[in-house]
Amino acid sequence: MAVLLHRLGHGAYRHRKLVLGIWLFVLAALITCVGVFGSKLDDRFSVPGTESQRALDSLSKTLPEASGASAQIVFTAPEGQRVTEAPYTAAIARAVAEAERAPQVSEVVDPQSSGAVSGDRTTAIVQIQYPVETAEVRTSSVDVIQDAARTAETDGLRTSVGGSVFNSKGVHVGPSEIIGVAVALLVLVVTFGSLLAAGMALLPALIGVAVGLAGLLALAPAVSVSSTAVTLALMLGLAVGIDYVLFILSRHRQQLARGTDPKESVALAVGTAGSAVVFAGITVIIALAALSVIGIPFLTTMGLGAAGAVLVAVLAAITLVPAVAGFAGSRLAPKPGTRAARRAADAEGATGRTTLGTRWTKWVIAKPLLTVLAVAGILVTLALPVMDLRLALPDNGAAPHASTERKAYDTISEKFGPGFNGPLLVLAETDDGTAATSSQAGAQVAEKLSTLKNVKAVLPPRPTGDPTQSVITVLPASGPDSVRTDQLVRDIREAAPGLRDDTGASVAVTGTTAVNIDVSNRLSDSLLPFVAIVVGLSLLLLMIVFRSLVIPVKAAVGFLLSVGASLGLVVAVFQWGWLADVLGVPHSGPVVSFLPIILIGVLFGLAMDYEVFLVSGMREEWAHTGRARQSVVDGARHSVRVVTAAALIMFTVFAGFFPLDDSLIKPIAFALAVGVAIDAFAVRMTLVPAILALAGRGAWWLPAWLDRILPDLDVEGSSLQKAAPATLAEAERKEPEPVS
């Protein structure tokens, strides 16, 4: 692989104008496709094959309003007044009439018809139904609903608007993300000691991110792409894109400082550091693509979309970096006497000075057993809250306090009970018969459902377009993300055979709440097998790369500690509410159900990334000197500074998404940011050197029979280092270098 990438680096350097032109052309073409065909996003959560999804699909044909999007206008009378008083009932009636004229609205149910008036007569709810999914509701329609609510406020009523139409629909790019990129640029400037080098590092990364994002949006008309998938792709594309470019460009500048010819230097950098980039990128891609085996479409899209963004970042790093470096030529070399030149010399050990990375490593391995016990103890302590982990999909109850949907949600919970925000739909179907037979069976089912535990109310059966069907709305006494609501769904399903025997109707629980519960349960069931696959893959890959048994086991244990500590902090902040006010977390409750799997997939790739860059230098020193303990110190000298900069950049990019008022993105950004910090600084830079120092020569042992059967990926570029650079360059000089 190293030789192939070396040739690719040479080719990209020679044909830099062509390479840059191809990337810009692809970017322009994708942007054109997005502009011409649009990029409508789809934020539906569905679980094919489950009872709730089958019933919901049936209702989408026979009663579209029940399976489509919804909106609510919540009216609250002034203090001491009631919404049932004449002036307020007239204002509500006018709002209902205005809402009925909104585009796409199929049904508006006033409080008198539905009985949605609170017991103290201070609050009433107007229900609005759409025959289409949330993603298909036009903004103009929602605007009319909001205008209708504002009109009622002129008559003295307080109003708020909620419902599923306020779910996230867009890609989030704002000041915090721009600040994150600016901080990343600052880290690059400090790392390289050169504004030119920092700009050259950022340019390929940003082009790669733009291509990856435009490509995903271009697929939206043909494939169901969620706004969360796009935001995750943007987040990962930025983070790994900048990091991968940093690794290659850092190696290039070190070689330039030694006097290597620019063309040969960039080819060697792509062949060595680029090999590690490709390996790290492949591990991230595999882990993210593995999300598709869970069988949940929106998670598959998220995984494949993010994997595509990482793939583009890898391609940009190994093609655009040498092309852009070709335009800069020798100007990227640190000038003699500058701080950057001294750093490059320090990294090679040429000055005899002790770098910060070397001092840290020596301190860590001075008492390696104490270091291992201390770090492991801290991480295990941070991971303890995971024992209380609960998973669910967020709703408007997790929206910011100041938002209209959160105000509506809280008012409904207070005045009508938390279950009113998460009703369950029970589809009752008879094998044959008339609508009267179906209605009678539905009434019997409704009566029996009302006797179940945690049921606050059961509404009368509602007919559908199919005479054999009726729909019963069940209002739980608990909220949609409550364990008790989950248990109620289980109780109804367990009671289904008895209900069929007694009433002649088969029943299926569905609706948004039931679908979300099924999504969370499937993700919970998939978590341990997914962890086993990822850990097993890490053991195999690292065994192949480092020809060792200790290093893969150590890396897998470190990875599990990183994931556990990160999830523990997520539970403490987002589920228990610790520091929630300080961090601006608007709601404490179950953790986003797909967060653990996303965290595992992403952190796995990043952990392998840092592991390869840190340990490869140590293995190289071990191969040259045979001194186990000293090779840990000398190997860290080469890479600690670069890995530190890479981790800071990735942390900054992820943290830049944390301020977003999005109940899906905020916890994911937090988990990835703290996960990167823990894995890079606590595990890779502290725990890894200590364990290697403890293991001594045994860290690099592999049975001879196993060494023979394992393939040699040459991620470290050993084949290039053994060959003479001049020979490689001469072998690849097939045509004159174009003049830039």
C-alpha cells in the first residue's frame, strides 16, 4: 500500500493543476445537482418489520391523518379567566377557521369536538392533522398556523404552537461551527508555525468537506436523507478531514526541514503518513457502514452518509495535499532558525533537546503501574453512570425552554398530563364484516384497554377508509419517554391474543410514540453485538499492523474505557441533569437512542487513528534499537505534538456543534468531543505508553506461526524507508514535471 500511495503522491504533485481542477469540477457539478434537483430532507424514524411500522404503513393508506404530521395550538386564558368564556371561544373559533385554510391541512379539530379542555378550564388545544409526513409539510403551512395563534393573542389569550411539524428539518451551520474552524486554523498555525502551511492544510480539508456534503445532498431526491445525517457528515468530514491533512503535511514539512526534495518529500509523506491515514479512514468507514446491518433506515443513512464523508476526506488527503503542496514547492519548508525548524529538528532528535512530548512520556512511564491504575480507575469511575443508561428518541420536551414547541409541550403536560404528548394508537382489525361489526369490536377493545395499568384515558374508536379497521387512541398516564409508557406498549401487545379471543379483533400498537419505542428497543438490543464486532475488528486490524498480541488487546481495552467514560458523562449530564444549566442542556431524560452506536463507530476509527500514529513510531524505534522502554520515549517524540494538535482540532470541531438547540445533535456533539479528549489524552498518550513500558519486550511479541499467516499491510511505510528515495523517484519519473 505504501508504494502505491507513494506513486499516487508523485502523480498528484506532477499533475497538480489537473488534480485540483478535477476536485473543483466535481464540487461545481454536485452543487449544480443540488440546485437543480433540490435536497429535501426526510427526518422520519421507521423500523421495518416491527408491529408499529406495519400498522402505521396500513394507516397511511386508510387514514393518512393518523400517520401524518401534526400540529397543536395551545390556548391559555388570562389569570382568573376561562377559555370557555364567550370572548375566548370566539377567538379560538377564528383561529380554527384560519388554520383550516392553511395549505396541506386535512383536518382541524376544535376543543369542543375533541374535549381537549383542561379540568380547570384555563387551557384548550386545537389539533391540526396533515396527510403527509413532517418532511413534506411546507413552511408556508406552518407559518399560517403560527399566524392563527398570534391572532388569538390580540384577544388576550396566551398561545404556543407545537407538534411534530417542529421537528428538526435543516442542516445546522452557524457561528459556533465557524468559530470551531477558526480555532482549528489557530491550532494549525501554532503547530506549523506558518500561516501559509496552516492555510495549505485547511484548503484540502474544506474542499473535501464541501464535496462530501454536496454529494450527500445531491442524493437526497433519490434516497431518504435526514438532516441529522447531513449534520453528522459535516461534523465528521470537518474533524477527520483537517486531521488527515495535518498528519500528511506534518510529515512533509519534517522531511523538507531535513533537505528532502519537495516532490520526493510529499510522495514519501503520502506513502508513510498517508498509509496510516488510509488505514484509519478505512476503520472509520467500516465501523460507520456497519450501522446498516441494524436494519433501521435512518441509521443506515446516517452511517453511510458519514462514511462517505470520511472516504472523501481520505481521498482529499492523499490527492489534494500533494497537489496543493506542489503549488507551494519548497516554500512549505521551515526557514532555518525559526521555531518551526527547531521543532522539526527536535522531533528527529537532532538537537538533543527534550520536547514536551518526551518529558510527558518519561513522566508517565516513570511509575507505569501507578499510571495504569490511576488512569483506569478514573475512567472506570466516569463510566459508572452507564449502569443507569436509558435510551429513547427525543421529542419537543427536549427543545429549548424559550421555543414555542417546548412551551406547548410543557403546558400540555401540566394541564392534561404527560401522556397527552405521547398518545398511543391501537389499530383494531376484524377478519371480515361490516363497518358496524368493526366499530363494535373496536368499542370492546377500547373498554378492555382502559383497564390496563398506566392508562389515563381511552378515546372512542375512530373508523378508517377500511371497513374492517378502527383506530383507538390510548393516553398513557406517563410521558412518551417514560419507562412506564414503554411497559404499557408491552402490556398491550401481551394482551393482544386475549383481546382477539374476546372481541374478534386483532390489535397492533402504533403511532409516533410506539415507533420511537421500537426504534430504541432495537438499538438497545443491537448495542452489545455491535460492540463485539467493533472490538473484534480492532483486535484483528492492530494485530496485522503491529505484529503483536499485547498492543491489540491494550488498544481494545483502552477503546472500551474511552467509550464507557464518554457515555458515563453523557448519562450524568443529559439523563441525570448534572451541570445541565451550566452547559445549556434544556432537558434531562433518556439518552438519544442511537448515540451509543454512533459514538462507538466514530470513536473506534479515531482511536485506531491515534493508536497507529503514536505506536508506529515506537515500533519503528524498537525495530532499530531493540530497547523496549527507550523506544516508547523516542517513538513518542515523533508524534505526540501532531496527535495533540489533531485531537485539539477534532475536539474543537465537535464542540462547535454543541451550542446548537437541537435535541439530536447536542448530545452527539458532546459525546464525540469528550470522547476524543479522553481517548487521545488519557488513553493514547498516557495509558498506552505506561502499558508498553510495563510489558517491555513482550509488547512486540507475536507467535511465528501467526506472523506467517497474517498479511503485511505496511501501514508504516517500511518498504519505502528501506528503498533509496532517489531510486523510487527515478522509477516514477515517466514524464517531465509541468511548470506551475
